[in-house]
Amino acid sequence: AIQMTQSPSSLSASLGDRVTITCRASEAIRNDLAWYQQKPGTAPKLLIHSASSLKSGVPSRFSGSGSGTDFTLTISSLQPEDFATYYCLQDSIYPYTFGQGTKLEMK
Amino acid sequence: EVQLVESGGGLVQPGRSLRLSCVGSGFKFDNYVMHWVRQPPGKGLEWVAGLSGKSLVKGYADSVKGRFTISRDNARNSVYLQMDSLTVEDTALYYCAKDDTGFGFDNWGQGTRVTVSS
């Protein structure tokens, strides 16, 4: 199975900060990567698919990049509602695999 | 409006079986791959299984292969997860998710909780 290594596992940041989360795949997955946001007690929410395509309705401060094995999620200017846990998911080949998650906390 | 509603969770003893259901509405069910994703208490997400619209292609996580079976009944707009030989490590909140093929898991249910304990 493809392993997804996500870093950091946690991150403290302030309102207005620019933050970057990375995911590395153990083998190339083209651009078959999605990013999800999860807040406590709620189901995950899709932010980005195909590595860099923003889902309709998701604020433009979220962006994704990468291809092959290395991917990033960037939030350009943190807003209060962005403090949550973020996961990457490779949806290239079964079995699909999530990264371990990054908990974004307020500094 | 797309809705996914899971059911069938509960408390079960190790070694026993449980069948989860997920009913979808607001979309043409048989056009979409459906998945099960789980989340153990306080931990991250784990993809469990996926099944194509016509049930021709399916996949499983290594941790459940041979014990869990995903199936669907498009006439009932439903996808199922038959879970056999359950262990305490299967304790989790189980979500079903709709896969807008190539565009991510765009809709999720609220989950059904499975607790495996003696």
C-alpha cells in the first residue's frame, strides 16, 4: 500500500499567518491527492482535489500544489474558522490512504 | 441536496459481526463510487473500502481485507459494510462518503459508531 507521510503533526499559528502542510507519498501518485478539513465532532470536508483544484465554495486562501510524490496545502492568511485538523488522501490506487493528520492550533 | 445517512452501529463483542448501512439521496446513486472511512476515538481518518457504481471494482484497506465486505443495492440507494471477525481495533466512527470520481469525496454522512468490547 502507498504510505502517506504528512507533516507537521501539529502546528501553532496566529491569525493572518501563512501556513503550509506537506504530504509525501511513498510512490508516485500523479496528482491524485485531495485535502480535507475536519473540525471536532463533524465529518471531514473536502477542500482540494486533484492536488490543486479548489472545491467550489472553498475560500481562495486555501491552495494546493504538487505532483508525483510531494504535495502541499497552503493557507495564505489564517482565519478563526481555519483552526481544525487537516488530512491528505491519495485516491490514485486502492487501497486509498490518508496522511496522519495535522492539527492546526491557535498560538 | 445530497444526503448520506449511516446506520447499524452499536456495541458488539470481539469475534462477532455487524452490518452497516448508508442510504444516499439527492443524487443518481448508481453513478458514483461509494466509500467507507473510519475514525477511531481521538485518532485520524482511515480509508476502509470503496465500491464502484456497478459493483465491478472494489478495494479494501489491508487492515480489513478478508474480514469486511462492501456491497451496494442501487435500487435502494444503499451501500453496506459487512464486518466479520471484529476486533477491538475496529472500534471507530464509521463514515460513508460519495466519491465524485476524480473530484474527491464531496459528501459525507455523519457517521455511525461501532464499539467492539467484551
